Amino acid sequence: MRRFVKLARTSDLAPGQKMRVEYEGIPVGLFNIEGTYYAIEDICTHDGGPLVDGELQGNVIACPRHGARFDVRTGRVCSLPAYRPVPTYQVRIENGYVLIAPREET
């Protein structure tokens, strides 16, 4: 079982906002979508660009380099040129803090 790490306060991220955090040396995009927090690896699977620098529209983030789009809730690819999903993280809220851990491989 992976350990959960405290990475931000819930007050650091208003609905519709995003921020870059780090989990054990890996860049992670943290998103607040209508009061629910999501976390994905902050690396575009098309060319390795940082996703958090892109535009967030609803629950979809666009890579600023070539426009690949991903659903931040699931990591699913929404448009080319990417074709592989982005890894997602488990998110927990405890005492006003956002904690994340990698999803277990199945």
C-alpha cells in the first residue's frame, strides 16, 4: 500500500484552480473541480510537457505544447496527439489538507 502525503491545504485551491505539487520527486497536477480534488501526473504522455501550465476547461486540461487534452478526474485522453492516459493519484481530504497517494497497480 502506498502512503498518503499531505501536499496542500484545501484553502490553497479554489474551485476551478490548479497547482503543481510533488509526490516523492514526481510532478503532480492538483485540481479542484467544483469542490472535489483530483491529482494526475503533471507530464503529458505525448511529449513530456507540463500539463498544469495548460488551460483548464471544466474537468479537462490541455497540454500547452501540442494541445493534447486529458480528463483530470480519470487521466483519460480526450484528444490527440496523446493516446496514452496520464497516471492518476488517490486523493483524501483530512483536517483541511489534501493528501495524495499513487493508485495501486492491478
